[in-house]
Amino acid sequence: MLRKLAALCTLTTLVLALAGPSLSAQGGGPKAKPRKAPPATLRSDRPDYGPGTLAILSGSGFLPNETVHLSVGRADGTPVSDPFHQPWVAAANERGVFVTSWHVC
């Protein structure tokens, strides 16, 4: 199952948040029991970003090879429709870790 991440930004601060846990089936048969993913974390390389800077985001605690959906919005909830706020996907590696970046608007 896919897990979504949401990143909210203001002009100078990037605030990161994770969506709820995902489930994964063990085994693969129809009676496979789902297991909860480990607690997922999302970190940024800096505590604060100015407009035009690049935020490096790293995630851990995901399932091996899990697809992670990320999106960026404004902290105040203002709708955004510019190309800088389009969702994107990152893939966790075999250890459940990913690294991606976002150009701060």
C-alpha cells in the first residue's frame, strides 16, 4: 500500500508532516496477515529555508521498496496551483530509507 507524505511551507520555513501508517502483506497468499510498517520519519537538512533554496528531505522507517508520495502546500492552507507544488514520488530502498529534494518557493 502507498503512504503519503505532506510538506507544508511558508516563505521562510518548511514544516514537514507524515500521513498515517501503511500496511503491507507478509507472504503474499490470500490469508497473509497485514503488518504495520515501522514508524516513519521525515527529516530536512536544515531547520529553516529561504525562498529559492533547495530542501533535502530524507525519510526512514518505511517498508523496503515502498513508494512514498510527497506533496508541498502552504502552512496557512492557501491553495497552490503552480508547478512547484506538484506532488512527486520517492522510492524507499531495501532498508526503507529515501532521500529527495524540493525547491523552496
